[in-house]
Amino acid sequence: QVHLVESGGGLVQAGGSLRLSCTASASIGSFNAMNWNRQAPGKQRELVALITIDGNTNYADSVKGRFTISRDNAKNTVYLQMNSLKPEDTAVYYCAAVSAYGPVYWGQGTQVTVSS
């Protein structure tokens, strides 16, 4: 069992920035990828950003150019730098560890609220 702990969420005004962190209890290098997802009230969970073990990244169209995912294998931590935040970015953000079969471990989530 691998535990993922997110942090860094909070309340920010539109146009502001936040950096989320996700720290794993085991080596993140043992997974194919790590990703960030979010779920807004009344909506389905959606993939926001993904980073592979090789460092390749992919982003949802809605966050391209504003969000950056990165990883520090030595710290077993994945980051999500969020800039130019919009009210529609308000959601609970979850990180996940991804195997060849899909996400296998999830964090408990961290709330991000963007005020207009």
C-alpha cells in the first residue's frame, strides 16, 4: 500500500497562483506516471495533468499554458504549479500513482477555491 498526501490548496483570488504538492510513502519511480486530477461539485473527476517516469507531460486543454506538473524523484514528490487561476479551477485536487493498468493509488485530496 502506498500513501499519497496532497498539500498546498487554499483560497486564492482569480489571477493568483498556488503550488500543490503530492508526497508518496514509496518511490514514485516505481510507477509509470503520476497525475493530478480534480473534481468540482456536481461534476465528474477529470484529469488535469500527467507526468511519466521519463518526464513527459500532458495537460487538459483547460489548463495548458497555466499549469505545470513536475516531479522530484529524490523527494518522492510531484508538484502542480497553478498560475492565472480562474474561478472555474475551483475543485478538490487529487494526485494519483499510475500503473500500466491505470491509477492505482489516490491521495485524499486538497481543496482549491478561486474567488472572482
